[in-house]
Amino acid sequence: MTIREASERRPEPIVELAECAITFPDQGSGAYTAVRDISLTAQPGRFTSVVGPTGCGKSTILNMSAGLLTPTEGTVTAQGHALKGLNRDAGYLFQQDALLPWRTAIDNVALALDYRGERAAESRKVAADWLQRVGLKGFEGRYPAQLSGGQRRRVAMAQMWITNPSLILMDEPFSALDVQTRLVMEGELLNIWGASGAATLFVTHDLDEAVSLSDEIIVLSAGPASTIVGRFEVPIARPRDLLEIKRDPVFQRIYSEVWDCLKEEVMKTYQLNVESEVAA
């Protein structure tokens, strides 16, 4: 196969960042560059994780992809067109709960359909189906305060998926959960994602999680002005058994390769923090 033929067969990215940078005004130095020279694509049916040290701009990449931030330099395209404003093809699952405390589980899940003007009866029918798919049948009338952390995450997942987005953006969605609940939620995520064909950008600090879930892992450098310093394919067949995957020699090899790249950036961040504390 020629390069041209391979290019023609490659699906169009759901979102593409090309040489993007984000610079914020800063009272001390005049400007603070969060990320620079960021180029990546989110392909249909492909799961990409972004890892890096604390404060390296991982969430900034998601926010550019969502249209919440406009790059200072570079371009963001969605479905082949320049992204202007919010990315309507994207579903976003934040690290913190974004559920409305005065709405029941079913009403929270139906929120996006309500905003679109769907009839209440139809939107609640679809929302009930999604609650069943995430294992919360019978919890439709519960309020967020009446749900456990794992249950609230399930409601948030259903809320995100209900519009059938072609792009999934997830910012450390399971970091607050205990290890056992996290494994269950990761498995449920893979089951839903595998049936959807959606492109996924997933931010995590957990390298085990990144290798277990991903087709590709992108490593960011220490900030400020973070950039991509590593890209790693994860050639583990799907579906994946998350309870046993760590025994896979391929998992162990990829984990080691990514950590060898990531640990240098982690140590740079640690050293910068120490120097800042000393200077203060």
C-alpha cells in the first residue's frame, strides 16, 4: 500500500489540533504559556490517553478540543472544519461532579435533551434506557446526594453519552473512586465506548489506567510551555480483561516504556517546585 492509499483510507479525525499553543496573561511575567506545539488527532473508534506531570496542561488540551479555549497559536478543526465556539460533537466528563443537586438522576441524564427541546416523555424514556445501561435501573428518582460516588459517576457517564457524541473528552473521571470501583467503571466505559465508535481523549495521572484503556498514549513535558515528548501505541487486542491485563507482557513492556519517558518530566516538575519553595 502506498502512502497516498493509506492516507485515503484513514478516517477523517473527529478533532485535530495542529501546532497549538495557549498563552494566558500573567501579572508577574506578562504572559504564561501553558502548552505549545501541540499536534494530535482524535480518530473514530480510537482511545487516546494524555499523561504528564501535575500542571502540564493536560486539561488545556481537552478544553481546546471542546471549544472552551481558543488557541493563541495553531488551529483546531472538528470534522474537517475550523472549530469556532463550542464543539457540538463532543461529550465532556469532568473530574468533579457536574450533576445538578435539585434534579433527580433521570432528570440529570435528560438535561441535554431538555436543552435541545425534546419532549419530556421521550427524553425521560431515553434517559431511563441509559440509566439501565450503566447499571442504575431503579435509581431514576434518586437525587445526587442519595447516590454513592460510583453511582454519581454512572449518572454523569449516562448524561454524557445520551446525545451520542462522536468525540468523548474525559478529565480524570475516576480519580476520586476507590480502586475496585474504578476498575468496574473502566470496564463499563470500555463496553459503552466499544459499541459507540466514538473518538476519545482521556486525561489521567494513572499510568496503569492509561495503558489498560488506550490505543495510544501521549506524554506531555513538565510545564510551563508543555509540549508532547512521547507517543506510544498500545497493541493489546480488544476486548480487554481489565482484571488480568497487568499480567500481559505487552502491558508490562508499554508501561515501562511510557514510564521511562514520563519519569524524567515528573522529576523536572518536582525540582521546579522545590526551587520555587526555596525562592519564596
